[in-house]
Amino acid sequence: ATISAITNQVMPLVERWQNRPLAAHYPIIYLDAIHYKLRKDHKVENRAIYIVLAVGLDGYKDVLGHWVSDGEEGASFWLGVVTDLKNRGVQDVFIACIDGLKGFKEAIQSVFPYTIIQRCVIHQIRFSLKYVTWKDRKALAQDLKAIYQASTRDAAETALLDLAETWGDKYAIAVRSWENNWEDLATMFDYTPEIRRLIYTTNL
């Protein structure tokens, strides 16, 4: 009874916060999901809570909202999230930091067509290392570091060529994932080191 009473008091505040008007412009937004398992009807189901964090024009971070999905993370649900942001007043997003979920980039740019995408480097590293044996992980991770910690895009692309030459035959999927997604991974090299530190990952 106590929990129900507290919930009834808090929920109107939560709903007002979730539906509050937003700023028209955000320099950076981070879109990511927290995954959890829910036991329901004697089964365990995968669920996701979608979270959008933004950096405002004043330089401060603000959680724009969270949305609970009935299933696993998907681009179609993200489309609803970014549409909700637009409906609440967002007119433009300069850079969106996202993971490698299929269709994610297209969902964002269908609502905010001029948004620049930065793919999360940490997610990319994790994806790559899934295909690497334990004994090679340290060496390959070191070669990946030469890419994303390079001082310029040209230096990063040279390191990417070195990666392909060293590991391309043995770990083709891991290397191709960097090559195929390079344009979105390399966005950060267009900016100063201070901005790069803000946008290279969604893991904040």
C-alpha cells in the first residue's frame, strides 16, 4: 500500500517530465539502450529502456527522456523516439552518437535529415573482438587503438590499412566491419580533440 501510494504521487511528476517541451537545437545527442530481462508468464523476455542524453547549447547535459520497449532494441522503436523528440520541439540535432544497430542511422536521418552520425567506437571494438581468439585479442586491440587514437583522419586511415594487411585474412569480419562503417566511425576526426572526447562513444 505504501509503494502504491508513493507511485501514485510520483507518476504525474514523471509524466510531466517525460512530456516536457525541449529546446529547438542540440549540438550533440547520445542515443543508447539499457537491456534487461523480465520474467513474465513463466518465461524470460528481453526488454530495453531507450535513453536520450543531450548536450545543450549552454554546454550542460540533460536527459531528454526514456522510453520502455516491450521487446528487444530495434530501429523502428528508435524512429518513434526521435519522432517524439521532434514533436516536443526539437528542430535540429548536429551530431548523434549511436551504436551499430541496423537501420538506426536511417531512422534518425528520416526525422532530422541533416544530422551527422558518429558511430560509437567502443561498441565497434566490442563487435570486432567477438570474432578474435583470446590469444590474438591483445595484439589486435592494440592495432585498433592506433586507428581511433590517431591524431588525424589520414593517420587513422593508414592504421586501418595496416590492420587489414595484418589481420584481414585471419579475421575478415572484424576488419570489414571497420571498413564498411568507416565514414560514421571517422566523423570525430573532423573535430578538435576536445570534441572527439565528447562524441567517440555513447558510454558516458
